[in-house]
Amino acid sequence: MASPKNRTKQNIIGSIIIGIILIPVGIFFLNTTDIQCGTGQTMHQGDICEATRKGVTTTYTYEERKAYYARMGLFGLAGGVAAFAAAGWFIVRSRRETAAAGTDATASSAAPVES
């Protein structure tokens, strides 16, 4: 079992990695001008896309796919920012716990010794 200190380091590193992955994905989806159909074909204004998955065919318009790309971009950016915020929170919490542990140790060692 990982110690709390190692667990905190793992949480910080994991959050940073997730943020590093999600933010570029969000930027990609927000900046892309080529809206793709599920089959990899570029769509244009007025196009309709049919995608079949597990035997179910779904129809998408260009506007629906464009809105999907915008949604995915915002979710990617928000998720990345949240992951970096979580990493910051883990760092702050770790430092507070370390400071509190140091204060407790100092207080107990500084107690006067009775003779």
C-alpha cells in the first residue's frame, strides 16, 4: 500500500498529466475547421452524415457535428483546467499537512521538562 506522501505525489503527477492531455485536445476541437463525419469524410455546410455503430444508423447534420466539436473543445479545456486546479489543491494540502506535522513535532519537543 502506498504511503500518504507517495499517494499525494501520484495524485499531483496524474492530475498534471491529465491536464497536459486534455487542454491540447480541447484546443484542437475548438480550432478545427474540418468537421468530420464518423467515417472520416470532411463535411460542408448542408451535408448530412450517416454513421452506423453496433447496427444502429444515426444521421447527423453539419451543424450538429460542428456543435459536437465545440462541446468537446469546451469539455477538454474545462477538464484540463480542473485537472491543473486539482494538482494545485493536492500541493497546497500536502504543504499544509507537512507544516502542521512540523508544528506538532516542534511543540512537543519544546515542552519544558519537569524535574
